[in-house]
Amino acid sequence: MKLRILLYRFSKTTVIILFLCVSVSLLPQKTYANYFTDFYDGLGIFSELPAQMNELKKSYEQTYNDLNDARASIEAYEQQTAQLMEQNRQLTETVQLLKESEIARQNRFSQIKNIVIWAIALAAGYFVLIRTVRFVMRRSNKW
């Protein structure tokens, strides 16, 4: 019985060892033992840094120039807006003066129209009054 347990343990251990050996042999093997290649790659990356810095600097300068152009445009728009507001104020004053003058003209026209109507009414009234007085006087002379 002891032999059987011993064989069982031995076969279990053998299967585990065999499985580990097969799985290790099937794994891709990557080893980096070439320090010179790594150093050379690092120098290549380091040598590319000034070019990247120059690109970043050009990009910064372009952005800065665009920002300055935008500021100049904003200032021009602000100045134009101020001029337009001043023109709008002047136009508003002119419109107000025109409205006031139109109202004054209409008032004068209304006054003149009233005066003419009163003059015609007075002349007609005077004519009717004179005729009435003459008629009354003729009637009174006949009797």
C-alpha cells in the first residue's frame, strides 16, 4: 500500500514537472541583454528632442500670433462698435428733432386751419347779420 501511495505521489509530481517544462518551452522568449542597442536607441530618442522642441516652439509662436491677431480684431470691433453707438446716438437725436419739428408743423397747420375757418365763419356771419339787419330795417320802414 505504501508503494501504491509512493507511485501515486511520484506520478503526480512527474505530471506537474512535465506540464511546467512544456508550458515554459512554449512561451515566447524575450530577453534584453544588449545594453549597447538600448543606449543607442536612447540616444536616438534624445537626439529627436530638439526637433520636437522646435516644432513646439513654432506651434507656440503661431498660437501667440493668432492670439495677437484676435486681440487686434477685438480692439477694432470695439472701436467700430463705439463709433456705431455714437452714430446711433446722433441719429436718434436727429430723429427726435424731426419728430418735434413735424409735431410743431402739424400744430401750426391746425392753428392756421382754425383761423381760416373762423375767418370764413365770421365773414359769413357778418354777411348774414347785415342782411338780417337790412331786412328788418326795410320791414320796419314799410309800416
